[in-house]
Amino acid sequence: MKEVRVGIVGLGNVGLGTLAILSENADQIATKLGFRLRVAALCSRSIASKDIPASLRDVFKTPDWRQVVEHPEVDIVAELVGGTGVAREILDAAIARGKSVVTANKELMALCGAEIWDRAIRAKINLAMEASVAGGIPIHAVLREGISGDRITALYGILNGTSNYILTEIERHGASFDSMLAEAQRLGYAEPDPSADIDGYDARAKLAILSALAFGEKITPSDIYTEGIRRIQPIDFQYAHQLHHTIRQICAARQTPDGLILSVRPSLIPQSTILAGVQGAYNAVWVRGHYGADTFYYGRGAGPNPTGVAVVSDLMRVAREIRSGSPERVSPFAHERLGEYKPISITLQRSAYYLRFRVQDRPGIIAKLAGALADQQISLDAVLQLPSENWRDLPFVITVEPATEQSVRDAIAQMASLNFLLEPPLAMPMERSL
Ligand SMILES: NC(=O)c1ccc[n+]([C@@H]2O[C@H](COP(=O)([O-])OP(=O)(O)OC[C@H]3O[C@@H](n4cnc5c(N)ncnc54)[C@H](OP(=O)(O)O)[C@@H]3O)[C@@H](O)[C@H]2O)c1
């Protein structure tokens, strides 16, 4: 049977991982497919210095991505460059030439996935993007195929390995956020500029893609309320543990009677929930369906090999589709906002909240804070204060009964005038449905 030929653009972490698997696992891939998946062209800016597997040394190599896209022997282009600049040009050029595309690019797909899919469908080419979210977890296939017959009501995820590594290390060692971030950078888990990870933007792009797939709705990153983990301190874990909870950066998309509420933010989750067991750089996705109830997916969220497996599996799927003629293609991104799953503001969310204060201690503090909460009709649940000698910087916590995000924000705004507060209160939702 005739082979299908692949051109790879971008030989960094994911590209080299993909190449190693395509080379080492070539025979088994051919057995599973019934034909060979052959690497026909390779491109990277510094291609001359790349460590190419021996079996692929004679493959056509170039630093110019256009030569891969235009190569007559390339049937599928794998875009493993990243970003929204050159990557977009590569995808556009490949689609224009009728070549199928595999991409690992969450940033680009979150921003303009719907548009790219539309172009791909019109050009009758195949597009796959499994590696773009949660590297080693085949969550696209789950949402597009495995449980696509269900009506999804909620999706929760831990989708950024760097944030999860930092939080679980703070929890384990009681060390500061800054020292755990430095450790993550030393180990290569965090970039020199860690903002995309620790401020939640990377997770936001992934949640935009997953919720589009899960709910069949057009979702963009700007629909998602996003908050990073910079303010989380070891003391927050101590208080969370007292409440039989822990803290994770939770990506959430849940249906309410009014629409879909989407957020990426540090949250308190019960220690008993399966998500609390997600440690280090692992990712997890929990999907709740109206008919099929709860399913849970867990695995490595990044790294050359897990992500490489996702890219290679996508290449195999697209190769199969090319061989079978794959007559019908449907975009995983819906085109219209139908209403039922229309994104609505986070301010409408109702939840119990954890409020952590740092104050200069003096009499009457609790009464003043309770007054601001009462003004917004928010009921106190508990007041927690661990022993401390330092009256000049005293941390303590108030938990409140379910209230709207808006009322909590209004109460916090009202507290801004209280001169005993050393910083604005830290508010985190307590996820009781997990
Ligand atoms: N890293 C992960 O674990 C992971 C997980 C899931 C998804 N992803 C996604 O996978 C994609 C790639 O990530 P990565 O970590 O592999 O990035 P990376 O290590 O920075 O690799 C990017 C590669 O693209 C090449 N490149 C950049 N501009 C180019 C151009 N104009 N022409 C040709 N080649 C160019 C670079 O070339 P040179 O090396 O020659 O300079 C480099 O080899 C991104 O979309 C990322 O979000 C990554």
C-alpha cells in the first residue's frame, strides 16, 4: 500500500520528540496503519545543528519552512513552531496548497481555531490538534469522539503543569512562591519569562479550546476570567488544610441556567477530590455529562515524548483519513453562539469563598470586615487564625457561605478604605461540587 509522507516544521522540544518516535516506532506505526508514514522533509531555523535520528539523516532538510510546505512529496505538514506569527503563515500556506495539517499550537488555535478550521474544510484538507491541550492526554479524541454523544454540563481541569508543580511544591515544602518558581525554572519546568504559565494565560488558551470542543460553542480566551497563582503563600495551604481542602489552579467551564461561566483561577478544592491528587507537572481533565455522569482523564501535560505521541497519533489519524478519502469534515468549533452555552460574566458565579487577610492587629478588625460582608448580604461561615507572634503582619481567614462573585468583589472594594489591611484580601472560590 502506498505510503503517506510527512513534513515537519519546528525541531524544538516537541519536534525532536515527534521525530524520535516516528523513527524508533516506524515499523509498529506501519503495522497499525497498514502503510508507512514516511518523513519526507524537515525544517528548523538552525537545522544544521539538530540531532536527527540516523534513520532520517538522508531526509530533505531546510531552514526555510516554505520549502517544506511546497515540497511535492509532503502530504501532511506538522507545524511545531508555536506562536501566532510564522505558525499562522505555515498553516495558511499549507491549507492553500491543499496539504493536511497537524499542529500542537494552543495559542493559535485558541485565538483563531474556528477560522482556520473553516478554511481547512473549504480546502477539503484534514486538520488535527490533539497536542495543543494537555500534551499526553488524548482529550480532543475524548470530546470529539469518546463522549461526544453526551451533553456536557461542566468541565474542570488542571491544565498548566508549571503552576501545578509550583503549587504542589509549596504545599509539600512550605517554601515561598518565589523560591519554588526559581526551582521550577532551574529544572526547566518554567520559562525564564514565566508569565504565560503562572499568570494563567497558557491554561486560558487550553480551556478556550476544550470548552469549544465540549460545548460546541464559539469560545475565545477573552470569555475566560483569568487569575494567576502569584499571591498564593504557604500559609494559604495551612488554612486550606484546616478546612480539609487544598489549592489548585482550576480551569472551569460550567453550565448555569443563564449560560456558561468560564474561569482559570486558584481555588480551594476538597482534599478528598480526585483533582487534589494531581501532583507536580501532571495535568487532569474532569468532564461531567448529563447522561454519562463523570469521567476523568490524567497524564503528562507536556514534554517531548508525551506531546510527541499526541503529534504522531494525529499524523496517523490524518494519514488514515487521507487514505480513506474522508468525505465529511466538521469543525470542532461551533460557528454561532446558540444561547444555551453563551459565555456569561464570572460576576454571576455563586460560590462559597475563602478570604485571606493580612492585617496590623488591633481590636475591632473582625467586626469591621464582617460589617463590609454583611452590607453585601454575605454570611460568614468560619473565622480561622493560626497562632502568630507578629501583630504587625497577622494573616487570618474568613470563609463565607455561597455568594455571588459580584457581591464578594463589592465587599472587597468596600474594605479598601480599612487602614489596618496590609494588602487587598485574597479571595478564592471553594469548589464544593468536585
Ligand atoms: N513543549 C511542550 O511540552 C509542549 C506541549 C504541548 C504543546 N506544545 C506546543 O508545541 C509547539 C512547539 O513547542 P516547543 O516546546 O517544541 O517549542 P520550541 O522548543 O521553542 O521549538 C520551536 C521550534 O520552532 C523552530 N522555529 C521557530 N521559528 C521558525 C521559523 N521561522 N522557521 C522554522 N523553524 C522555526 C525553532 O527552530 P530552532 O530551534 O532551529 O531555532 C524550534 O526548533 C508550541 O505551539 C507549543 O505551545 C509544546
